[in-house]
Amino acid sequence: MSLVILGIETSCDETAAAVYDGNRLLSSVIASQSDHVDYGGIVPELASRAHERVIHDTVAAAIRQADVTSDRIDAIAVTEGPGLMGSLLVGLCFAKGLAIQWNKPVIGVNHIDAHIYATFIDEEPELPFVSLVVSGGHTQIFHVARPLQHELMGQTRDDAAGEAFDKIGKLLGLDYPAGPEIDRRAKSGDPAFYDFPRAMMKKGLDFSFSGLKTSVLYYLQKIPEKEREAFLEKHRDHLCASVASAITDVLVNKLQQAVRQTGVKSVIIAGGVSANSMLRDKARKMAEKSGVKLHIPHPRYCTDNAAMIAVTGWFKADQGLFDDLHLKPYARFNW
Ligand code: KG4
Ligand code: ZN
């Protein structure tokens, strides 16, 4: 009988729990925090307190929806990092508590690995593959030859792609997190409205997005202050489309370079930004042109969730990679 894994995710501002049995996702519950909207970004202290408030009910709901008893659960997979230290600790302590109560092992899961393995919830990508992970905290390209063995090919030198969407969105007067709203508005805007810079296009597989943010800031500062709000009101959708176009051009260009360099036949795009429709369209065209199969998780598994933690935990359990109660969180991870 296949292993049944309970997954718990608390690395950032989503408290989530899910149950996966090796074939099927039995449940996936997400409690998103709205406490941060007024602050224009995540406040770590508020995030940990919110996790603490809802983690019990979230995990209980995931177990109830999966319709399993605790003795059917073989291990508890939990995000160990990277992420906010206080937030990670809430999930880890809860997972360890359950492990003691149920006498089951814990499995520490790397959040970035999990974004990649979210793809396996609905599909079975062929190995080796190249994976672009684009989230609020990360922008990295990996070559994956075997499950859970990743070779870093390139990464951002400053802001992550999601961070660029969020920070630029703030300049454009949008609420945090601005990525989904920029995506929505970009659909009715003109991507050629303004030609924002595409940094490091031809220079290897590293990324840089802080220059784009500065360029949007300078662009807006050139408009006299008393006219700025009216200008934004009129052109916001066009600016969203132009910004999304600049970010997604760079992402897809680098992904194509990585495909050429490695000769892989499959590509995965994962992480919150992989929900972006312009990125999905451009990547689909690139994949067709390059003759590779493109895999992107269902949008509900692109942003933070625990289904991806349970699935990655399942892969680790399958390889006998269990942890014990000494499992520690880490804020950063160097590949
Ligand atoms: O993976 P994720 O949920 O959390 C992290 O691990 O960071 O990613 C969140 C990021 C945010 O920056 C959010 O603005 C961005 O993903 N995002 C999007 C879209 N949906 C989420 N960015 C662009 N277009 C979207 N549709
Ligand atoms: Zn994430």
C-alpha cells in the first residue's frame, strides 16, 4: 500500500495542510493571511502570529477532508525552509507535536523543491528536466537529472520576479501582492505602451530585476506630481502590460537558453509567478518552437500550498529520507 503523507506549509503568509497518498491528492486546505495588505508587504511578526492562530484548524480540516484516520498517515512532511524563521517555526513545532502524539516520522521539505514537485500532482514530467522557479522570494533555474537532485544553473542577483511584480505594483498604486492584479490588468493593456529594460538578456542565466523597478520609478517621477494620479488612472493597464512583458520576456529567454544548453526534453515552470498568464503563453510558444514538453502546475498549486509539500514529502519518503525531532528551520538555502 502506498505511503500516505500529511503536508504542512507555513514558510510565508499562507497556512496550509494537505494529504497525498502517492496517487491522489486527498485534500488541500489553505488559509491565506490578509493582515498584511495595509502594510504593503509581509510583516514577519504578524505572519507567525496568524499561523499560530489557524494552524490547528487548517491541519484538522485537511485530515477531515481526506477522510483518513491518523493511523493511516505514515509521515508528516513540513516546510523546513527557506522562509520566514518565525513562520517556519510554527509549522515545524506543530509537525513535531503531531509526530510525538502519533509516533510517526517527520520529513523536512525544501520549499523551492516543493514548488517544482507541485507539477507532479497532476502530471508526470519526464526526467531530466529544466525548471524555472519564480516566486515572491526566488527566481532560479535548475537542471534536475534525478528526483530531488538539483543543479543550480542561474538565479536572480537582486529582486525575485514576484518581488519585482509586487514592488512595481506598489509604485503603480496597487495593493500587495500586486502580481495577480498586474496579470489581470495586463490583459486589457498594450505591452508595447512603454519599452521598459530587459536586464541581462544575453548575459548567462542569472537575472536582475531591481533595475526595472528603478526604471518604472524614474518613468513615473518624470510626470508632474499633480498629473501623476490622473495619468496612472488612464494608463495603468498599459503600464501593467508593459511591465509584465519586460519581466516575462527575460524569464522565457533565460529558460530557452537553459533548454539549449542542456538539451532536455521537458521543462517545468513553478512558483507563484508561474500563475501569470503572459508567462504561460510565452513559455508555451517557446516550448513549441524548441520541441520540448512544458509542464506548469495548475494555478492553485503555483502559489504557496501544502499539496506540494505532501507530494515532495512522498518522494522523500519513497527514498527513505526521513528526519527526526532535531529537524531545524532555515531562512536561506544555498544550492
Ligand atoms: O510562491 P508564492 O506563493 O510565495 C513565495 O514562495 O514567494 O509566490 C508569491 C508571488 C507574489 O510575489 C505574487 O505577486 C506572485 O507570486 N504572483 C503572481 C501571480 N500570482 C502570484 N505574479 C504574477 N502574476 C500572477 N498571476
Ligand atoms: Zn513559495
